[in-house]
Amino acid sequence: MHTRYYSRLATILALAATIGIASASPAAFPALNDPSSKETHPGKFVWAELFTSDAAAATKFYAGVFSWTVTTLDVRDVPYTVFSNAGRPVAGLRQRARPGTAHAARWVSYIAVANVDATLALVTKAGGQQRAPARAFPNLGTLAVATDIDGSPFGLLQSSSGDSTDDEPAPGDWNWFHLFVKNPAASAEFYRQAFAYDVAPDSRPGKGAEMILYSGSMNRAGVSVLPARDDAKPGWLGVIRVANLDDTLAKVPALGGEVMVEPHDAAFGSRFAVIADPTGGTVGLVEYVNNANPATRP
């Protein structure tokens, strides 16, 4: 979703540090695809994790706003929350800072890869850094976290159950991912080298400085110029599709969140807004109007 976004994302790089939250019962991590898919879509964004200072508040917020169901697991002796949409896992959450820390949350988006170790080698060769080493989790797959040339974190996921079909996202699913940086061309080149994306300028009038990352003939993400504001920091913004933007935004204040960017018309007739959860985690919202799915647009 190609929109202006005024970011107040915190720079949080110590993603491996976690602090225990509410008690959890041991359980197997749910597979991303059940039954397993035979499909592979390297470059597709397939998972996201929220690292937060208040797991209880953030869990209540996202379950309430998006009607996601919640499962709490014990993953390597660390409580871990799995959010599911219509029975399909879509995101995870863990506590990684002291309770009460102001705006200590950050979403990290995971990109599908065929081989985590091989991709990490390409990431470092292109100028990025490994932040959390590759670790295998039963049913889920192998994950790692790295940062790009601007220090923005992202994840890599080699799924144990294949990648999901490139269908149109349903309400409650991740719809789009957008990166805001000072130099879109340089950042797009980094991701091209690391993930073998094809890269092209946004073809819409007045969008020549914006870049599109695509793979397998599908648009996967956008890269835009960071707004010229003192509080704007480079970073990824994940966008979730909602059935009704106004109804969704009405839930935000009562659950302790904030509307960061008011709803407005956006690409292809869609409507867009940005919200923050009570701990500072930030996501975009999009309501489709006239088949506004950016992944299927030429």
C-alpha cells in the first residue's frame, strides 16, 4: 500500500532478549499451513512477530481490534503468544522489555526463504547484519532475524509446512508490507541482492522515487522515501486488511491504542490508516474498495 506514513518506530535491535509473561502450557507450535503446502514462494512475507514491553496489553489489543484468536505456548521455556485469523496462524508475540517501558514495541516481518543460512550469507554480503541466529522450531520451521543497511530489522523463515498460496488476503490477514528509508533505490538494491527480488520503480504518476519489490510475478513490498521529520526513523510497516476501516478504528481507543494516521483515500480506491497499540507497536490498516489488493496489481 503506497502511502505516506509518519513513523515513530523505536530502534529496538536486541530482539533475542525476552522476559517471562503470564504462565503458559506446553504446546506444539502450529504449522503455518495445515495441511502442508507443496508451494514455495521465496520473497513472500509469511509471518510477523511483535516484541513488546506488555504482552498482556498488546494481546488484548490485537485480539480485540482484529478478532484474532489467541494461543499461549511455551517455546523453549519462554511464553509465546500465537495469533490466528480464521484458524490460520498469522503472527506471534513475545515480551522483550521490562513491563511499563514506554513505546518499547516493534513488529518484525518475516520473509520466506528456501534456505535460511544461505540467505543470511547473502544478507551480510549485501551490507546487512545478523541479529538472531537461525533456530529451528518444530512445526513452524527455521527462523532468523537480521537488519538491513539502514538498521531496520526483518526476519527470515524457512517454513516446515510450505508457503501459503498467493491468494487475495482475507480481512484480518497481512495485506502489504512497506519500507520507509532515506534512499529507496539503495535499500531496494540491498533486498534485491539478499532475496533475489526483481525491482522496479512505482509506475504511478509522481511515484518515481518509490520502488516495488516483486518475486514470482507478484508484488511483495514497497519502498518509499522516509518523511522529512525529526522523529521519522527507517523501518517496515505491515498492513492488515480489514472489512470496514471505520468500525475497526472505533475499537482502537477503548483498547488503549492510538490512531497515528487518520483514515484517507489511498491507492486504487482503497482506504488507509495507521494505528499504534498500547505499547507502541505500529501497523497499517487497509479497506479494499474496487479490488484494491496491491499484490495483484501490474
